[in-house]
Amino acid sequence: MRERLFPEILLKAHASIVFLPVSVIDALNIRNASLEAMRQAVSGLAVSPDFALIDGRDIPPGLACPAEAIICGDRRSASIAAASIVAKVLRDRMMSRADMAFPGYEFSRHAGYGTLLHRSALAALGPSDLHRRSFKLG
């Protein structure tokens, strides 16, 4: 369903995609890196927004427009749901490519989530170039 909606969303909406390298995520921590990616994505839009809806509890510092954070926003806002679809489709595509580039990690099966499969691959193979070094398995 996401793959079907993805091109429709991109035809009708302005989108800006930001991927931060693992070194930045390690330096900032995952929360702050996510907020920075959101800030960069809003700044990268071809049309400056008047207002931003943020999925979650935090508004990125330095955002170029007013914003509202909405917990479970993808259930409450069509625009947040659309952004979530775009993000997940791109993540899944990136994980499929990572699966080919780093055999044995099964990225296309767990999409980077800390599943037993993912943790087992990390234990057997060690971290790949895509893995955060600051993440602690618990």
C-alpha cells in the first residue's frame, strides 16, 4: 500500500528528504539527529512552509517556521501520515540496498529495528559501516 501511495504523494506534495550519516547520529544522539534532519528537511523544501506539523513531542530547534508537535501525528494528520509513508518507503528501499551491500545482516528483513535477527547478526558479524557505534545492545 505504501509503495502504491508513494508516487501519488510525491506528485501532490512538496517533499524534502534528509539522510544523516551514522557519524552525525553518533555525535548528536538519535533524538537530536532526528530533530536536525527534520530542521534540514523543512529548510530544504522548494516552497517555504507557513507552518509545520511534527510527528512526536518535540519541535526541532531552529525551525524556519512556527510548528506544532503532535504525538501519534500519523494517526491524526493526513500530511504527517503522508510524510511517514514517504519516509518508510525510502527507508525500506535503503534497507534493501544495504542488504545487498552488507550480506548477512538481513537489513531488508528487519529494516534496522533491533529485532532478534538484527541483534544476532550484529553479535556474529560486528557492526557494519551503517551501524551506530554509540548504540548499546541491552
